[in-house]
Amino acid sequence: MRREGRLQVLGLLLTLLLPTVAAAGAALEPTLSPSDNYGESFTFIGDLEDGTFVLVQLQVTNIGPGSRTGICRATVLKAGQRAWTPQKKVGAKEWSYDAATSTFRVGACSARSADGVTKVEAGLEGGRVVLEYAAQVEPRSPEGSEVEVGSARYRHEVTLAFSPLKATVQQPKGTAVTLSGGGYADHTRSTIPPGKLARRWVRFRALRDGGERMVLLAREGQDGEFGPVYSWTEGGAPNAMESFTLSREGAKERSVWTVDVFGGDGAKAMVLKSTSLLQRSAPVEELGMLGGLIKPVVGSPVTYLHRAVLERSGKTPVAGLMEVTLEGDL
């Protein structure tokens, strides 16, 4: 190939690559909406080698008093210890996105993705969580990841599907502990009223080394329709599924869940079973009488986080984390 031809090919490749690089750099930038129901979240999760679960979430929302409110929250769950779940709300002037450094900041919390790595820091209530992923965010929206209710929309994208992770956790007045594990991150944006977005969600994430790594996401809408519903195994492509059924034995903290997931042919493809409860979260329910005032706006979501096992015919069971979220815990 002549020199001029090689230069033309190189120029074409750069043209194709530049939008991808720019999109990755901007993947942590909120896209604001004037809707009163607007909410956008960047969620980062770690499942650590000693069984500790850690989460950091950076959010912007118009829901509730004020608009463009920034929220940083963290969750640290370790067996035998009390859950640490700090959070901080800030005004519109106290959060920002810096395109030059690909950094999203909310108060004393930040997420930066550049140079092949992603680093998330949360300084809250005298403690600190640092998550260091060995990968740069790479947004991907599996089939069916957009939901429409009238003119309002919800969109979901996985930004880090499977990544080695190093996490440093220092709870207030405690000693910093650094552990390795498996990491995951996603990004959601919605202008649908939270109570109308879904009747229930099921999420499963097998992130640690030593076994097959995979994620599962399944939503049932208030209208009884399903989607998105997909499974995604490391090294493969997201696999669209058809639907799921959810059954429970016991109530509240004694709940034991079984999820049957059905493939595109309508046949049962996998079964997910909870094994031990890590946390039950019911923020609106816990507000008591005040919760009754905001329930018409945000609904009353209840989330159970469990250790769980996913089973498929002819394959080794996969251990991981399962979340079940219900609109009201009936």
C-alpha cells in the first residue's frame, strides 16, 4: 500500500476510534433533565475476598425538595459487624463534572475513569471508601435496557461488567483495611416516577475469582411486562431472556427467595436461590408517618441483598450476590 493510502486508512481508524474514547471519558457525566422525576445514578460495587460487600453511589436528582441535588452514599457490609451506610446530600453548586480529568464529584466523593483505570472515593461521616478498578468504564446497554412510560424514559447501562478490584475501607475511628475482590459498575438515568418504573427487580452478580463470573438483571413492569431481562457471562455477549417468576418463603428478614428465569424459547434457563441475608433496606418504610407523605411520589421500594447460588442444567452452580427489589413489601 502506498504511503498516501496508509495515511488515509490511519486517518479513518482514528476517526472511528475518537468517538469511542470521548464516549468513555464522558460516561461519568450526568445528563440533566428539568423533569421533577429525574434521577441519575452511577453505582460502583465490590465483592471482596473476605466476603465484605461494598458499594458507592453518586447521584443527581430533582426528586424531593430542591433540584439538581447531589447525593453520595456508601454501604459496607461485613459478617459479624454492624452495617455502615453513610450518605450526604449536597446542593447543585457542590457537585460537578470535569471533562479535562473525566471526574465526577459530589461533595467529598468522586469517580474518575481514565488511563485504563477507574477510581472511586467517598469520604463520609469521618470514614472513607476507595474503590480502584483495573479497567476504564466502557458503557454497554444490553437489549431492552430502555423503558418508556408515556413520554418518560429509563435507561440502564453497564459501565464495568467484570473487573479486578482493590478496595480500601476505613470506618469512623477505625483502621484502614485494603482487600482485593471483584468489581461491577452501572449507570441509570430515569424520568419515570420511581413507583411506576417497576413492580420488582432481580439482580445477580458473581464477581469474585475462583468461579464463573456473570451478571443477571431482570425487571417486571407495573403492567406485567418484562424487560430488560438478560444474563451476561464474562467473555461472552449479553443474552436476552424472556421473563422470570419470583417466590418467597418467610417474611422480612426471614425471607428466602427462589427465582426461575425463562429463556427466549419459554423454557426455564436458570434458577436462583438465596442462601443468607446481608441487608434489608426499606428507606420509605423506615420514615414512618413521614414516609406516607412521600410514598405517592417515590413509592415504597424494599430491597433485599442476599448471598445466593445460580443453577443451570449441566453446569457448575455459581455463587454470588442477589438483590430483590419490590415496590412495597407485601
